[in-house]
Amino acid sequence: FCLGVAALSLWYFRSAGSYVFGDDAIIHRYPFAVFISRALTSGELPLWNPYNWSGTPFIADISADIWYPFNLLYALLPAEAVFRNLHLFHIVAGGLAAYFCARVFGISSWGALVCSLVYGTGPLFFHTIYNGYLILTIGLSYLPLVLGLYQLGESRNDPRWSAAAGLALGVQSLGCHIQLGVFTAGLLTLKACHSWWGGRQWRELAVPLGLALGIGALISS
């Protein structure tokens, strides 16, 4: 359902003859996507960008996201197709993650559907499309997933779910600006503090929180 709503919205823009993305995507993000695509299809890592200024270390650019796993698609498919569909994919994924997170916290299926629609098809995501902020789109799509996985690990005392939350946190940090990963890590810390305030022992909370944050930091570093 979320996929249908998001796809219909994007189809409307395209059928109306409008280009979905704004200036930031055209001037900054799309040229990076083409550069990554050309490097990967030729079997090289894009270590150096000779086109900006007198040359810059591309692989160290926080906006390049070269280590984000889904960027491997640039080696297999045309850059324009990947660039367009990464936005759509992460919007749908964000909506599904919001549904998952709501259900984990005990919200009914209909309430979770409302959460999914508001989060995945609301202005929060669609303004990132128009402005071309793929980095924000990626980061926001992971936030409810990380929180939901962490809640499962904390509530069930199951380190596997906590480790999964750390994995999702690390992948999120590879695909977006680090401050959004730090924000998500802070959200997990606040969730642990809330559980402690509700009567849980801090020793019970240290393991899931430490596992999630530790794995996330290890992957993102």
C-alpha cells in the first residue's frame, strides 16, 4: 500500500512534465552518482575527484556515501535509474520500518498503518526528494527500523535483536551524514533512560544499548 502511494505521487510529478528533484540534486548529488557509477563500472574505487576545485579526496567526502551498500547498484545499473529509484526505495522502506516500529511498541495494525503513511508519505520525506537530499532520505528511512529492533532486543533480553539494531545503525551511518547516525544513537540512549526510569535495572539495559551502539560505531568507522 505504501509503495502504491509513493509510486503514485512520483508518477504524478513525472506525468505532469515536472522534474521531481530540486537544485541540490542536479548540481551536487547527481554528478556524484554519475562519478561513482563510472568508477565502479570500470572496476575502480573513486578515490579522487579531479572535477571539484583542483581535485578532492572523493572517498573521504561525507556526501559521497561510497561505502553505503546500496551504492553497489551503480556498478550494475545506469546511474540515473539508480539515483531516481534509491529515493523511492528508501521512502517505501521508511514507511514499512515505521509500521514495524509501531507494531513493536504495541500499536494496533490500523494505528501502525497510519504511522507508516504519515512517516513514509508525508512532507518529511517528500521535501527531501524535491531538495535532492538523498542522504537525509536514507538516514530517515533507517531511524524507525533501528528503534524497533532495539526495542525488541531490550524487551526480550535477546542480544540478537540488539546486534541487528547495531547493524542497521551502522549501515544508516554509512549512507547519511554522521550527525543523523549520532541522533539515532542518542534516541536509543534516551529509550534506555526511559526504561531505567520505568524501573528496569541499568545492568539489564547496558548490554542491549552497548551492543547496539558498539556495533553501529564499529561499522560506521
